[in-house]
Amino acid sequence: MIMDKELAKKLLRQMMEIRQFEDMIMELLAKNIAEGGSHLYAGMEAVAAGVISMLKHDDYITSTHRGHGHAVAKDGDLKALMAEILGKKTGVCKGKGGSLHLADVSKGNLGANGIVAGSLGIATGAGLSMKLKKTGQIVVCFFGDGASNNGIFFECLNMASLWKLPVVYVCENNLYGMSVSVKRASAVEDLSKKALAFDIPSETVDGQDVLAVREAAGKWIEQARSGKGPSFIVANTYRYYGHSRSDTRAYRTREEEKFWRERDPIKIFSGRMEEQGVLTAEEIKEVEEFVAKEMEEAVDYAMKSPYPEPEELYTDLYV
Amino acid sequence: MREITYRQALNEALIEEMERDPDVFLLGEDIAVYGGAYGVTADLWKKYGDERVLDTPISENAIVGVGLGAALTGMRPVAEIMYIDFIGLCLEQLNNQVAKIRYMFGGKCTVPLTIRTEGGAGRTLGAHHSQSLESWLIHIPGIKVVMPATPYDAKGLLKSSIRENNPVVFIEHKMLYNAKGGVPEGEYTIPIGAAEIKREGSDVTLITYSKMLFACMEAANILEKEGISAEIVDLRTLLPMDMDTVIKSLEKTGRAAIVEEDCKTGGTGAEITAQIMEKAFDWLDGPVIRVAGEDVPMPKSPVLEKMAVPDVNKICAAARKLIKG
Ligand SMILES: Cc1ncc(C[n+]2csc(CCOP(=O)(O)OP(=O)(O)O)c2C)c(N)n1
Ligand SMILES: [Mg+2]
């Protein structure tokens, strides 16, 4: 399939935005400019970019504790996202949420979540709302392999199938939940089988291939939109960085990391676009430089932004 | 005496109890090769293997439920819930099953289960990783709730908790893991349910526990220079609560400030205040003051997070108010 140049640029830009965003956060963490912690999405870009690029602007997503990538891809404002992670007043949640709670409801992002599997209920409920209101919108629920072992996962899949809700469940299988491999945590290693118990159709895709992700997502999003109910996509992928700063990555080998880094989603896509003559090497470089500039501006904005005023401690608790 | 960290003290307690009793085993998320999110179970998996150090799936409700089942049938499990913020995910098992089963069964079973968890603010991790939820737990008859502040207390109390034949929720503080303190070599335990006077004084009693102990100690130094002598009661166990020690202190000082990190409304301090009213009203020279966390979810922003919890200034202000009216 020969691709439209603009679309190719857009996908590339989104993936590069996510990558550079995460590399930047890593740097800010190392310099103690960003406090606390962040779970970084680097390596998994093709999943967020692939799925979200198939959504309409007013479709919803729910995200995870590893939520920067989803937030960026869902029309994220890089400046406001960066400011949020630094806890600044100009952040997308006024500095009150932080990395673990990045959300932009106006853009259909119902939020990252500090609780693993914490957003499965939200996604399923949003699907119910879309169905009751007959809006034609759909919901994509992102979660990790680890989350698929939590009780609410099973409860929600059952309800979604029972009520034929327009929800696409996207399991980002990056092989580990923190330090515990899928093998050591899930009795069923082929996670797509978990959907079978609820009569939900499922598909496993190469999560490093943005076009493969788009193809699967497109199909299941359409099915959800046409009222045929939920679906389950397992995207096989990998996170490059440790789970958090203190993670020595003792549970995985450097060879395995190398294997996955060679399957880099950005390299795979840009290589293919060049090969197919959709984008030239120059054009790819231009996108990269454009994104680097965006990122510089975002960090500059975030760092120069003030912290919230003391009164903000008590606002927003109730309407 | 040698100095070790709170983390090391806990680690030692686990090793000693595992050596002492083959029925003791650990289960929880990322406690094996990772050694626990805050490193408390470091190297235990290497030492004891998969049978005694079990990495679990991310299934909090089952961790507690499985812990209960094992405890009822001859084992002595130590479960880890990574953050107390996740306690809601297992509150059903904890509240309805763990806490009540012995009573409901007419005393015909015991539940030697320890649930280790950690709480508190200070790392700007936001609303889902910074809470202090101990007051939820002291509302559950049938469990014990322990919250040590120093490495010495952490070790002695964890050993007692593991040996205890009732369920114990053992709450550590995420900002204390690297704090050092004197811990003797060799065996000792500290009884559950015993508070300790951490500093003697005569004018005002600061009643506290966990990390706030250190803010109180600092405040007491400042107050001393102003001529105010503060006595500090470290509760160490919240359920059962050692009110005798609190009352004895109030007999001396007549003034009480409770310093707690949890949200003020319905918080631990509310219970302490009520018990003081019931048991020590005659000793008081004025109203009890609570210096507590603000009634808001923990904000991410570092400036707001600092405001949301008590600090030395707020404690000093409370003590001055008690003295000067
Ligand atoms: C309910 C709950 N349990 C545990 C944690 C701690 N924790 C944060 S992320 C994580 C691993 C999640 O694994 P997975 O769902 O596979 O997502 P990934 O991090 O791999 O993207 C754990 C255990 C949490 N935040 N919430
Ligand atoms: Mg994972």
C-alpha cells in the first residue's frame, strides 16, 4: 500500500514527538528538574500513534500510568503536557495531576491513571454512555499486560460484551509489568485468549509496526462504531527505559533490549517510507528537526511557567 | 550502636523471621528479583527462592485473600501492598474476611497474617501514590495497625507483627526508607500496642506517629529555645492505641497537639481527640489542637504538596497557641 505523504509525515511526527518528549523527560529527571517519577513510553510509540490516528477527534481514550504517549498522540498540547509533568500552573491539569494523571477531557483523553487497570471501568462506562446517547463515538481503552491480571479487567470485559459496548480494548504487551514477566504473572501467555472467555473478538498485532497497528485498529474501531460491540487488540511491544529511575532492569537481559531496539518503531516506519519513495531522507530529517524545535519550546515554556498559587490547593475539589 | 536504614532494618526483620519460622513466606508485587518497589525485600528471593518469596500478578484483592487462606491453614504469610493507595483494591478481603473471620467463627481460627504497605507524601507522585489512609484501617475491629517511625521500632515491630496471631497491617513511610538510626545487633522485639515517649517535656504534649515524629522533634528543638518544653508521644501502633501513655503525658502537661499526615476530617487525630475527651478531660488546660493533612487529594505540584501536609512551622504555631491561648 503506497501511503499518502501527509499521513506518513503525520505518523512520523507523532511518533517522534512521543520519543523526543520521553527522552526530554528522562533528561529532566536526571537533572532533578522533573521531580517524582515518570513511566516512559519510549519504544512503544507505534501503538499510541497507530491506534489514535484511526480515531475521530471526538472519540475517547483512556490511558495508563505510562500515559505520555497517549496524551501526545490524542492532539496533546506539548507545552501544557510538559508543564503538567513539572507541576506548573500552566499544565494541562493546572499542575495538580502530574505525569500519572495527564488528561485532557476537551480532547477526548479521559486520563492517565496511577492505579494499574484503574481506567478500565472509566472506558467501559464511557462506552455505555456513547451507546445510551447514540452518539456514534467510540472509546479506546489502553492498558498493560500486567493490568490484565486485575479483577476489574475481567469484570469490565464481561459487561462490555454483555451490553455490546463500543469499546476497543488495547492491551500494550511490553512483556513485563514492572519486573514481572508475562510468563511469571499470567497463566495464559497468549493474552488475546483472555477475551475469548467473554466472546470478544481479539487480534494480536506487531506493536512496532505502526501500519499494522492502524490496520487492526481501523477494523475494530469500525466494528465498534457500527454497534457490533467490543474488541480486544494485543499489541506486542517493548519499553526501552526501566520501569522507573531506580530500576536496574535485572529481570531482563541486555540482549533482549538490543533485539527490541533493533525493532524500533520509528526506524521501521521511516525506513519503509523511504524505501517506498513516500518520504525522502531529507523530509524525514525535517520532521525530526521540527519536532526537536517543538520540544525545546515546550520545555522552555514549562520551565518558565510559575507554580500554582497557594489558593489552588483547595480549588477544583467540588464544582 | 551501629546505624542502619529503616529499609535495612525491615529487611533484617524479614530475614530473621524467615530463619526462625519455616512457615513465614512473602508474597506481593515485584518483591522477588526487583526486591520490592522500595527495596525492602532486596536479595530475599535469591536467598529463599520462589517458594518463599512469591511475585504475584497485579491482583491486590487476591494477594490479601490468598494471604488469609494460607494464614488460616498453617502458614504465616507476609503480604506486601506496594502503596497504601491500592488498599481500596483489597479492602473487601481485608475488612470483610481477614478482620472478621475469627470473630464470626466463634474464635475457632487464627489469622497470623501481616500486610506490609507504605504511605505518605513527599515524592510529588500525586493523588494515587501519596495518601495516608491509616484512619480507614483503625475503623476495622479485628486487625491491628502498626506505624513505626525509626529503624529500631521498624525492626522490632515488624518481628512482633509477623509473630502475632492476629492480622496486622504494617504501614511504612516512603520518605523514611533511607533514614538511619541505631539498631542493635541481635534479637529484640517491640510489643504491639505500646507508645513511646520520644522526648520528655513539661509544657505541651505532641502526639504523633510515623514520619511526623521527625517534624515534631525538630519543632520541639525550636520551641525549647522559646522556653516551651514539648513532650513527644510516638504512638507506634494505632490500633490498639496506647492511650495510657498519652494520658500520663497529659497529666503532666495539660496540653495536647496531635500531629498527623492524614486528612484532618475523620482522621486518626479525631479518634485520639475523642479518647482524650473521654479519658483525660480533667487534665486538660485547653482544647486539643490537630495539626493534620489538608482535606484534599494530594496535588502533584511540589509547592502544593508541601502545603497539604503538616510541617515544623505549623507544629510550632500549634504549640505556641496552646501555651499562649
Ligand atoms: C493497582 C496497582 N498495583 C500496582 C501498581 C504499581 N505498578 C505501577 S505500574 C506497574 C506495572 C504495570 O504493568 P503493565 O500493566 O504491564 O503496564 P506497563 O508498566 O508495562 O506499561 C505496577 C505494578 C499500581 N500503580 N497500581
Ligand atoms: Mg507491561
